[in-house]
Amino acid sequence: MNAFARFLPRPPSLVAGSTVLLAGMAALLAGCSKSTPPATGQPPSLVIAATAITKDAPRYLDTIGQTTAYEAVNIVSQVEGQIVEMPFTQGSLVKKGDILAVIYQPPFVAAVDKVTGLVTSDEANLAIAKLQVDRSEPLLPNNLISKQQYDTYVAQVKAIEGQLAVDKASLELAKIDLSYATIRAPVDGMVGTFRINVGNVVKVNDAPLTTIQRMDPLYGDFVVAVTDFPVVKKYYTENGGKLAVHIESLSDATQAKDGNLTILGNAVATSTGTVTVRCVLDNADLLFWPNQPVRTRILLTTLKDAVLVPKEAVQLNQQGKFVFVLHPGAKPTDPQTVEQQPVETGQTQDGGLIVVTSGVKAGDQVVVRNSVFLQDKGQVLVATLDGKVLIDPMAGAGGPPAADKKDDGKPAADKK
């Protein structure tokens, strides 16, 4: 292409055509601007709302912990010998005094018999020595016996009495050892597995034969942060030294029990900054087992006539928490409006409700859902209030109330 071609004048026909085209577009735009109506405000938004209610609400503290056996005992032998019997069933419940193991007993029986013989001999010697003193005493005033000889007889009595006391103590020890040869359950509880089998020789305070855990009641041990402990201690004292506690399994919330916090820890753990507190749980049904992790709620007090709303109603912006409160329109037929109301909240309650300490009163209606694009003083239509459908969402914002629609029981695709 010639480099000078772009500077050549355009044909008159092309210029004229372009002028006509521009004029036509201008006329079209002008016509459109005259036919387009002025913009109106946004239509009312469909929202889901709920009514603020009042009821007593607990003030609580949630923490974690574990259950602990009320009593836990390692069963060890207190004498040395060979185990000849272990009649208990592993994992069974036993009562205090039930036989758990038997150690070969003849050596212990022989020891008792031997010391019994020594005691009998001592008692006979003591009787003779006393008789010697009794016979010698009348002879002393007439010098028929020397004072030295008499004192020797008296000393012999005391020596034999001392030996008798030693042998009687040895007899008691022998009997105790014989009793230890039969190992019995010291507490009620669930016995564990065998750790030593029949035929093994055990020594004094050697490895445990088994363990017993008392299953009913159980302790619930859980930790409280040092910052929360003063509050717990305050309500614990005001309530007479106890607080209601609700405990749940970490894996199954239906596995739960109620108890009373009755023991406060006596020190702060410097490594964690927590205090361990303890409650007692009735566990006759064996719902919980020792050392099971649990979720714990300490019920500190009850807030009377607290105002509650669904927690979804509470929104958050740079100024803080707020809710959208509904207000009726100027006329009964006008849409409702919403007001952005700052609030202060307390703790979340069961059922998805949250305590509102200021900003909302009982009976106020608040927006629960579809509030993303709402603005202060904006218009809304309530599709659902407290779970009751007021407007059929399929009919749109201007559709009739759901109560006015008749349902013939057919699917929408079949209706004509």
C-alpha cells in the first residue's frame, strides 16, 4: 500500500453515509431516552424473621476434662510365694473382700504353728517363774532366802513376760502373712486383666497382679482458666459449696450426666495457668469409664427473664454488633421497614438462641435471614415469622400469602 494513501481525501459518498448513520443513531438514542421511565426504588426484600422472647437463661462456663475413678487400686502381693489360684474373671465387677488370688499357703501355716508353740512355751515358763516368786516371797522376812535370789526370781518373771510379748507379736505377724496369702479385693469396682498368671512367684510389693477401678461413683476432673476461676469461686461460695455441672462425651453428646462441682483445686498450675476442679457423678449404669475425655458445662447462675433472639439475627460491622428490627409500614398495606439497631449480647443458649442484654426488647421482631443486602430504613416483606410461612416464596414479593393458596396435592409440573 502507498504510504501516502492515508492522506488522500475520502470519497464524498463515504462521508455522507457516515453522517447519515450518526444522525440515525442520535435520533434512536433520543427516542429511547424519551420512552424509558425514570428509575424507581428497589422492591421490598423477602426476609425470614423471628420474635424476641424472654425466659430464664443459664450463665455458664464451658471447659474440657476427663472422668477419673473414684478409687483406683493396684493389686500387689504383700508376701512372697507362688500363685496357685486366680479365681476372678478379667473385666468383671467385684465386691470388697472377693478373692482375687491365692498364694501357696503351707509355709505360712507352718510359721503360725511354730510361733504358736513358742507362745505356749513362754506362757508355761511364765507360770513357773511366777510360782517361784510367790513361794519365795514369804521366806524373805525370815532370811530363809537371800534378797539377791528373790530379785533374780522377779527378774526371770519379767524376762519371760517380755519374751512372751515378742512371741505373741510374731504370732500376729505370722497370722497376717497367712491372711495375705489370700489376696482379696480392697474395694468395690471393676477388675482389670491378668498381669501375672498362675504358677508365677511373686515378691513383696512387686509388679501388680491386676488393678481395680471403682466405677460408681466417678469423679469428673476438668480445668478452669485462672482468669475464670474467681467467677467460679464466687458462685461456688454463694451456692453453699457446690455448682451444677453437665458432662457430655466428646464423641457422643447424648452420652451425658449431671453432677455437682464440690471440690475446688488448691493451686494454679504454673505451666498451664489453670486450676483443676472436681465433681462427683452417679455412674450406676456405667455410662462413663475412667479416664474418658468429656466436655463440661459449669452452671454458674440463672439470668431471670433474659431476652433471646436467634443467633443468626446478630450481625457484625465496624461499629459492632447489630440486628435489623422490623417496623410496620405507614399503612396496613405498606411493606414493613427495618431499622439497624446496635445490640450487646451474652452467651449462646441451647436451641440456637443468644442472650441480648441491650438493644432489643421482648416482642421485637428481628430479621434472621436474607439480611445481606438490607439497608437501614429499607422496605421488606416477611416471608416467614417464627417458623410460620406468611408469603409463598414461589409467588415472589407480590404473591399472595401462603395461607390463601390452595394446594390440590398435584406437583407443580402437572398443574395447568
